[in-house]
Amino acid sequence: MSDGKNYRLQDSLPVFDFDRTDTDLCARRKSILVVEDEEDLNLALAYFLRSHGYHVVSSFDAVSALAKTGFHRPDLVLLDLVQPGTDGFAFLGEFCQVSRLRDVPVIVMTAFDDPETLAEAANLGVHEIVLKPLDREALLREITALIGAPTSQSA
């Protein structure tokens, strides 16, 4: 059906205000980057954190997570260490090299509690290590302790 009007794809795309900085946008709500390859866990974490007022950016692998930090600076990173391809340790090595991200706290999520894994994570600047299966309420307390409670969207 045609109503006589010509529509272009770009007419339906959202308009982004490029004059606003990432800092301005993130000042409204605390932002968390979830890097978890298990889709169900990633989505469950995102839902849980959003329901508590946090802005969540999900990534299912370390490479895309690093790419996302190129245009979005999170307030905190939740990182699974074991991932296909590039693992969490490689992510941490790259992440810590970016000066604007050095002060972003990282919480590692892992099922491995061997001393070598925990020591390597600590040496890479991890702020907290939580073991899987996750206790969501304890995780929420850790997040709040590191970055504070989420702020309102209507700032």
C-alpha cells in the first residue's frame, strides 16, 4: 500500500544529540557493562540490575565489550573470566591500558576459586571477585558499595 509519500530509512532512525557527551548521558544513571557469554545469565543480570535502576550495557564476549567502551564509559564492569576466544584476563589487560577507564571498578564473576586465578585477577586490578552461582543481593550490595545507588532518569 502506498499513501503517495516517500519514506527513507533514515527518517525512522532515532536522532542522537552529538553535542552531549558520554559523561552527560551517564550522569543520569549509573551504568554497568555486563560481560558474560552465557546468554541466560547475561540477560538475567541485565534485567535484575535494570529493575534496581541501573543502566546496563550487555556484551556476550570480551572483544565486543572492549569495542563498546570506545563510545561508552561504564561506571562499573561485571566480567566473567571464562569466555570463548578472548578471555576475561585479556579483556582486563586491554581495559586497564585505556586511561579514561582506569578508575572504573571491575567485579569478576567466576566459578573458579583456585588461588592462581584469584591472584591473577587481583594483580590485574579487579576490585571484587564473586563466585558463581551468584548471590544477586550480595552482588547488588557490592555494586552499591563501589559506585553507589543508581540515580534518577529525570535528572
